[in-house]
Amino acid sequence: MRIKRSSILTKIVLAVLVIYALVMLIHIGERMDDATGELEDLRRQNAALAADVDRKQYAVSNPTDPAVLDDIIRNELGLVNPDEEIFSAGH
């Protein structure tokens, strides 16, 4: 009888350990999915920042380029040409 009890107890312990391992694997999988999504967001942000750096490096290297000057005048200073009309979306 003693051998049967220990084998039943062993089976119960193994079953509990297997269930615990499965739960932990599911949890780790969820964390991996979250981390993968965050990594993709950071890669997109990095690409946007790299493009901004490239644009600014070009502007510093070519300060007399008309496109650079127009970009600075419009986007940095908020100015427009006298012959342009400004339309604003009302709320």
C-alpha cells in the first residue's frame, strides 16, 4: 500500500508542476507579445527621429537652399508669402 500512496502523491505533484509550468508559459507569452508591440512602436519612433535628424542635418549643411529656407519660414516661424491665403478649420 505504501508504494501506491507515494506513486499517487508523485502523480499529483507532477500534475501541479505541469499546470504551473503551463500557466507561466502563457504569462511569458503575453509579456513577449507586449514587449514585441512596444519594440515596434520604438522602432517607428526611432525611424521618425532619424528622418528628422537627416532633415535638420541637410538644413544645416545647405542653409541657402530655397527649400530649406521655405521650410524654416513656414514651419519654424509660421510665416507665409504675402500672396497666399490662410484657411483655418473652425471648431
